[in-house]
Amino acid sequence: MRTDKRMQSKRIRTEKGSGNVFSDLGLPHPERELLKSRLTLQIYRLIKARGLKQAEAGKILGIKQPHVSALMRNRSGTFSVERLMEFLTALGQDVEITVRPTRKGHGEVSVA
């Protein structure tokens, strides 16, 4: 049986991630960046679900269309966590922050 070299599988080295890609990449403030990413995803989903054009979303959020475009591409870098939460409330969402003791060595941040 002849084996085509293109068909041979190559071994790819993988390792299990921590659940936070920002931490795995060694970026600064990984928990904050993960939170911002999750908040931005919620904003994206709300804008898409409502069929809003970026200019319309900008008026609701109080920002210019290019900034909405950045959000829609998960580029939340210039916005703080607080500002992203303000966007969610402007889109008619309640934002709830819960603080409770952890069973681990350190706490974590999550968005539901």
C-alpha cells in the first residue's frame, strides 16, 4: 500500500490550557482581559440579536460607529470593564456583581 506524503499525519504538540487564553499567552492582567472579552461578547450578541446597524448601536451606547466596529471585532482594549458594563445597561441589561468566598487558592471572575 502506497502512502502519499501529504496524507501522513504530523504530530502536533498540544498542552491543556488554563481556561484563560490571556493567562496562557502571558499577557498582563489576564483576569481583567478575560472579563472584558466576555462582556464584549455579550454586547456583540445583543447588537446582532436586535439587528442593529453599527451607527444605531453607537447612538444607544453613546460612542461613534468606528468604536462599535471595534467592539464587534472583540477589540475592547480601549474600554474599561466599567464602561463595558455601562454599554450593557444601555442595551437594557441588568449587570450583577457577586462576591463570595472561593474554595480555591485564589478567586476567579466570571460572566454568565
